[in-house]
Amino acid sequence: MQYFVTGASGFIGKRLVKKLLERKGAVVHFLLRKESADKVDALRKFWGLKDAKAAARALPVFGELRSKKLGLAADSIKDLKWQIDHFYHLAAVYDLGADEERQIAVNIEGTRNAVELARALAAGHFHHVSSIAAAGLYEGVFREDMFEEAENYEHPYFRTKHESEKIVRTECKIPWSVYRPAMVVGDSQTGEMDKIDGPYYFFKLIQRMRQILPPWMPTIGLEGGRINIVPVDFVVDALDAISHQSGIANKCYHLVDPQGYRVGEVLDIFSRAAHAPKMNVFINAALLGFIPRSITKGLMALAPVRRIRNAVMKDLGLPNDMLSFVNYPTRFDCRDMQAALKGTGISCPKLPDYGWRLWDYWERHLDPALHIDHSLRGTVAGKVVLVTGGSSGIGLAAAHKFAAAGATTLICGRDQAKLDAACQEARERGYSFVAYAADLADMADCDRFTQLLTEQHGCVDFLINNAGRSIRRAIESSYDRFHDYERTMQLNYFGSLRVTMALLPGMVAKKKGHVVNISSIGVLTNAPRFSAYVASKAALDAWTRCASSEFADQGISFTTINMPLVRTPMIAPTTIYKNVPTLSPEEAADLVAQACIFKPVRVATRMGIAGEVLHALVPRVAQIAMNTAFRMFPDSTAAKGGKPGEKPARQQLSAQAIAIQQMMRGIHF
């Protein structure tokens, strides 16, 4: 038996040819553009044709989908005439985002050219692989014998699928069959897929939820219409089985899942597969239908609204038309398909049974993040990075990472001896720092320092505002220590701003730059005893949010890291921190590196986010919880007014306090 196949190098076509070649004595002639001749060997390898004799069973026919009779030469048509038993037309644009002109040329005119060629070859049967999109947005159940009943198919993809079927029905003079696969996803056994579309568009969103939230946290999902998803192996098996049966002429078959799933169910299935938080509550997208179109149209006419919508869709990796199909209104009857497959052993597998394979394959092979250089070296090599407070603690650990990755690493601090020691350590490791002594709490010294930086290095590409001061003292012990608030604000807020605002003009000139502000988990959890420190960091957070909005269109981005408790010299005076779970400076430096690589708006631990949510939803409960913890932990000797040099009293924590420390890891008390 001999076959002619268009679209043989496509996702479905490649697998269909492999299936056809499993038939004894089968020979497949497959359409290929001349410029794609180098694909022949790879295709034959995929089809398992290992030697020259086997290769003769898959023969390329060079032509062009947009040309009359697919561009086949007269001699080729003459040689193949009366030889083709089955002509499969799969070549098409399967992309909602493709431009209208291309879809018309390929889906409509390409089908007309294929029909014309099949007639010229006197093929035995023409098999047209269409799509359920041919039904448009039909409201209700769409049967396999329905064609002209399609409605709401103004979208180019839907319209071209509908029109291509009409060409087959009205212009094809040989027996024909139409097949409408549902939304085709990867192989149900391997998960293999070749591109991101359909439900895959939501995978990045699910992945982000998993990264941010613990799996046990309930989340809100989006409910919508009932969508139909089928794996590619089912489509190929069903197409092969039905197309070789008798009595199928001039009929249509829906290659769909008889069950189908609502949008919310699909999202939840993949959330489970990703070990992301389960979606417990769903918002029905149909509610949006109550908004008059005139209002929606008016809003979208506003440039700020369009920018926000486009930015959100881009950030989530969703095409602009995606939300238009969330309330998909069509369900598909498939009785003819089921009758044709009865006794073949072929049935559509259930999505929950193979969804995990699709997720696993996507995360290993298709995740766009896999194709981006996410190494620190790829991000900062050859760039100028300034780390304030870089002579010890988090700053020093981060500086080592940047220098090792090939960045020109500048560090500053007040203590020249510590700076010299840091530079010596860097040289011993095989790289170098450029160190500057500067007191960032002194505005005049800030100006001197930033002017010197600009003269020596020009623009700074990455600014890490790490220098800071922390004071652990209850408010009731601070009535006569207002200077605690002044000096903390002077360094943590005004010092960071002075440096940032001095370096921003250079970033603006280059239309490029990233600022990382080391804030505190205390800003999210409102940690007691740290009112001076948290207030200064909260002020910096607020300024950063304002700056992010102002510079969003100038290539300058900002990241706030709500850093949990880190074992640095800053917390050394508090003896109760000696045995509590903390990050090491190197682990904290990893967060800084990730902030530079991915440039998120915020980096925070799950505990910090949970604290912020608690304060937002049930502030009274959050206050009681934090007050209870506040009373469990004692003040330090210094906070109680101890004299300089006085040996700290040994502080014994209760079992309850130790348990709280473990439960609220990273939070300051």
C-alpha cells in the first residue's frame, strides 16, 4: 500500500508516518520543501529505517504547500498517478498567534492545492486532518455531522480551519474523510512534545506557584469552560485505525476525549503533577462576561491598561488571545469515532493518568528557562558590580561570588583593615576586589565615594545595597534612645538612597542596570524588638517600589530581598541567636546572586510570605502571635542598659521558645 503525506515532519505527521510504515509493504511519499532536504536522514532515522533498502520505503517528494498541486513537477505527478491509495493532508498552521495572512495561505490555499494534487494523482482516499477549532466558538454540543452550523469563528485560526474543511467537502472529487483532533498534547507514555501551546501556556504560572508557596497552602484557581485535550499517540492510533476502514467516505470524526475537563480541573491536574499548591477555590471566568463589551473596549483603548495587560501576559508566558478562550463553550459529540474504534483496543487515556508525564517532559525539555544562560558568570562577567558593606558577612560572601564569576567587583566599608583582609583573601582565591573606604552614614562621604566610583569605573551595572545596621531593642527600652532610630535610618535608608541616586543617572544613560536592596524578613512579619531596623528597611522597600514604577521603561530593575536571619557579625551580640536556625553568609549570598540573574521584584522565604499574608488577612491574629513570641524571648544585656564590655548574662530559653524558633525559622525576635 502506498501513501502520500503532507506535514510529515510535523508533530503528528512524523508519528503518523512511523505508524503507517509498520504496515507490511507500506511505502510513504512525503512532501518536503527543497530547502528542507537535509531533514530526510533525520526523519528516516526517527522512522526506524536504518539501511538503504528500508529507506526506499520513505521517499521525499519536493514541493511547496502554497503552489498549485503543491508544486510537484509534471513528471512526478505522472509517476505517482494511480499509485497512491491514501492521501493524508496534515500540513497546516497550528498556532493561535500566527498572522492571518500566513494562516490563509497555508490552511486554506494549501488545502485547496492538496485537494487538487490528490485529484491529479487519482488517489484512492483523501484524509483531511482538521481541528475542533473548525466549530468556532459554538455554544452547545457540536456533532460530527455538523459543518455549516459552526459559529463565532471570526478568529483567523478558527476561520481558516472551517474554510479548509469546506474546500474538502465541495471541491474534492475523490472519497474524503475529515478528522478533528482536540487540543493535542504530548505522548501519554513519554510526555514528548515539540512546542508550547494549549495547557502548556499555564505551566510557567504553576511552576512559579510551586516555587513561592508550600504545597499544602490552598490557592485560588480560574474556572471556565470545558476544554478537550488528547495525547498525540491516541490521535495517531485513532487516525491510522479509522482511515483504513471501509464505509468512512464523506464523514467526519472527532478525535477527542469523550469526557473532557473544565479549565479549573485541568489546572488542578497539572498543579498536582507539579507538586504545586492545590487549587481549592475557583473563580468562574464567566463572571467577566457580565462586563459590557463597550466598557472592556474603552479600557483597552487606554495605553496604561494595554501596557499592564501585555506585561502581565508576557510575564506569565500567555499569548494575548489565550484568555478569550477560557470560557470555551463547545462540547464535542464523538459517537462515530467511538463506533469506528470499537474492538480496536484504542481509547483516549484519562488526563490525570498521564498529566504527570507531560509536566515532567515540559520541565526537563520545554521550559523556556532551560534555554537561557542562568549562570552567574553569564550574568555578571565583564560587568561592574558594587557591593556596599562588602568587607564582611553577606556582602563579602556575595563579593566573592561576583569576582569568581568574572565581574569587576567593587566593595566598600568603613574599616580599612577589614577591606585589606578581604582583598588579600580574594587574591588567594585567584581573583581581586577593588576596595574603597567609605562611611555611607555620612552623606558628604557618600558623595565623595560615588563621584570617585564614576570617575574610576563609569557606570555601575549591578548595585548591591547591603551595608546596614541592626538594633535589637524593645520600644519600651528605647524611650531615651531616639538616636537609635536616627542612626539606623541614616545608614539603612539615607545611605542606600544617596548611593543609589548618585549611580542611577549612569544606568539611565545606558538604559541598563539592576539594584538589589538587602531588606529584612522583619518587614514582612513586623518583628518585635526591631522597630528601628524594620522601619528603616520598610522605608527602603517603599522607596524601591516607587523607583521601580518610575524606571520600568528605562531598562532599570530593582529587587528587594527580605533576608531571613543570617549568621553574621551583626547578630553576634545577641547570645540567644547562637543556637537558632539561621542562614550562612554563603547561603544568603546565593539569594543575592539569584536576584541578579533572574531580577525578580522580590526574593523572600516562604515563612516571610506566610507572615505577610497572615498580617494582611488576619492582622489581629498575627499581632497576638508575634506578641506571644515577643514575651517568650528576653532582651539582651545591652538592650537592658548594660555597660560596654559587660559580660552578657546567660539566657536560658524555655522549651516553648525553642519550639517557636524552629517553627518560625529565620524570623527575628
